Amino acid sequence: MHFAIQDLKPVDPEITAAFAWVMGILAVLLFGLILFYLANLFFAYSKKRKQQLREARDSIWFDYKESILHCGLNKMRIEPTSLEHYVCKLTFNSPSKYYEDIDIFYAKDHAKDLGRGVEQAVRRLNKKARELGLKNDLFKRGKDSTSVNDEYRQNIVKN
């Protein structure tokens, strides 16, 4: 029996070497492309993380449940039953709005204690905010009204 199969001729060594070089170059290019892609992912993540940290340093918020005032990465506990807590709770809910003293007392359900309590609470809060690293007052006072200082309004983060 005779089959119609021809014997294979030996491959030219020059062609084999050229093929090996081309495949080696393609492998190196593929490896470089993968490294380039991974490096871009890493740098994008790093840039995003730095941006988040920058925003966290500038942000100001009040945690209602824990009664903690956060200024950037610093925080300070506020007594939950104090007027300071209710000043923060109302003003951080809507930073551009002015709240009358009576609104704060009604929120605390102590309207009979009106007097100068809110003004003193705002002074104590401004002192605590300076201890947390703010340069100016966090709250500003008008005639019988309180609001967040214009300088810090854009940094307020709502819970």
C-alpha cells in the first residue's frame, strides 16, 4: 500500500530564526501593552483616591445619630441634648437658610428657655470648630438668627 503523503522537507533555519524573533518581539510588545494598561489603572485609582482625601479634608458635616461634628479629618463630640446639637442639626440640614432662635428652641422642645442660650451655644460651637482646625467662625449670627458662615457653605456634606 502506498499512501499519497509526501515527506516533509526540513524548514530553512533562517526562516525559523526570523519567526522566533518576530514572535519574541510580539510577546514583548504584548507584555508592554499589558503593563501600560495596568499602570494607567493604577494611576487613575491613585488620582481618584487623592481627590477623595482632598475633599475629605475640606468637608464639614454633622453626624446626627452620634452627635459628632466633623471638620475634615478631625471630629468632636457634641452633647446630644444640648442646644449646640440642635443648632448643628438644623443649620447643617439647610446651610444657606437662617434659623431663628425660636426655631432652635422648638426643635429642642424648650421654648421657655429662650434668653441668650442659642447665642452662647453658637459661641461654644465656633470655639470648638476652631479647635478642629477652622480659621473662621463656622456659624454666623444675625439678629436672633443663625446660619452657616458663607465661607464654609460649599464644604457642608449632608448625611
